[in-house]
Amino acid sequence: MNLERTIFPLMVAFNEDFKKNKGPSHITDLILITIKSLIPSEEYVRVDIDYTRYKEELKLWKYYKNGDNPSLLNVLGKLDSVIYWKGKDDTLYYRLIPIILANKNFDFIREEVVKNILFTTGNIELLIEGLLISKLIAYLLNNKSDIIDDLKDEVIHLAQTEFLQKYKPFFRAPFEEYPGNFSVEFEQNRIFALNTLNSVFSPKYKALERAIRALDGKRDSDRILDVIVAYYKDSKEDYSIQLDRYYFQLGQYIYNLRNGRIDPKLLKIDKYHLPDIFQFKEGDVFYHSLLNRSQVIKREDLHNKTIIHLKTKSGIYTLVKD
């Protein structure tokens, strides 16, 4: 599979975020954090998330974030169970794209996608919807036919008991604090998902509904899903991507991960060195495990905040601490 076909969904996600928000938002931030946290397995032909790094990247992200949402902020401090169980995370479908593109086997994608969703939200609807949209994109990428039937099979075989046996350790809030009946709502959401896949639409599963409409050739409001589906269905639509070279290099990196061209030993961090960036003065150069060699090019100490402008290998960061 060629480079362009493999990385197209990632480029669309970046491109649409920049157009909608006049530059990279927290959606792009989370996509980048996901990419930085990918690491090939040393045991299997798969690419996973290194969650030690993922957590540290998020701790750093709170100082340079370009927007946020309650679900993301919730994992940065003391976890609010209500937000975790019921909150909506608008980065969800986009940050899953690197996981999908870096892996060829959907069994591996499924496992990593579920774990990544559960890192910020236990919302059952988002969990099932994120899983189905991930499978849809993976199957489009691999030129599969009868995708809707495969998505229906995914829901039908989503047995609650087996699912919880495998993934319960990855939920981040106690089930005792679930605001409702988890077991009942899980089964209700499976039915809503199947109804949506049968084109019986409701106020739920709107992203999945848009994906289904796009598969049927109907335009809708979700530009990203529209463009991805149209591309893989050999649409003649002209879609212009205008991104800095850096983002295409990230796409090449994902492509290399997918094809086993990167040694996991080169990516693994055995011991983290994470100095307090706000202790450094203007001109200071230091090493940081997540940022590598870094230099403070400007420091501003205002009445109630410190602003650090940091030059790194991947670009300039502006970090703000109240």
C-alpha cells in the first residue's frame, strides 16, 4: 500500500482542524501526543501506545494546550467520575487515526482503540461509536467490501461479560460511581448502534450516522468523514491539503511504523528525565525526555503567570504556568 493511501486520513484530520480553528487546536495536540506515544511491540507485529509516555505527554500538554474539553482536563487532575462516565471528548475519533494507520490487523487496532478511548472517557456511546468508526476507517484503508455488515457483526459479538473481563482494568473511574445502570445502558447502546447501522437513526450515534451517509454517497456536515470515505471510494472530488512539511513527515513516520521499519529500542524511554521547565532562565539549554534538547529563547514573568518560549527539535513551544 502506498504512502499517500496510508496516511490520507491523518492529513485530512490535520487539514480540517487547521481550517476550522484557523490553526492547530487541542485536536491536533492530541493526535500529535498519540503519535509520539506509539511504539512497536517487541513480541507481536503490532504498534501500541506507551501509556507511561502518554501520561507524561499530557502532563506537559496542559502548559502549551491550544484549547481543551472537560474530559481531557478531567484526566489532568482529580478525576470527576460523572465527567468520566458521561462526558464527551471531541478529540476522540481523530486521535484514534494514528493507531488505525500504524496497524494492519484489526484485532490489534480494536484492543488499542478501546484502551485509548477509556483513557479519557467511559461514555458507552462514545466507546462503541469510536470502535465502529475505527473499524470503518481500517476497512476502507484495506479496501474491504460489505463494511456495514462487518460493523454489525462487531456490535453483535460485543458481549458485555467478555468485554469487561478484558477491559475493566482500563476504566479509570469506579463502576460503583456510574450514574445509572451500566449493564442496562451497555445493552441499550448496542441496540442503538445496530439500529443506526440499519439506517434507523436517532439522536444517538450521530458520527456513525454521518459515516453511514457518507458510505451511501450522501454529503453531510462532518467534513473529515466525508472526505475520507470519498477518497477510498475512488471519488473524483478535488481535495487540497495545505500543510507544513512537518505533518507529512509525521505521516511518513506512521507509514514506517506500519511497515515495521522502526526499531522499538530507538523509541523506548528507559528512564525519564523531566526537569521543571519553569525553573530555567532565558538562554538556558537543557535535556528533557519528551522534548529532547531544548533552549529557553524567551521568559516572561508576569503578575500571576510565567511564560516560557521554548525552542525544540520539533518546533517552538509556548508554555504558560499560572
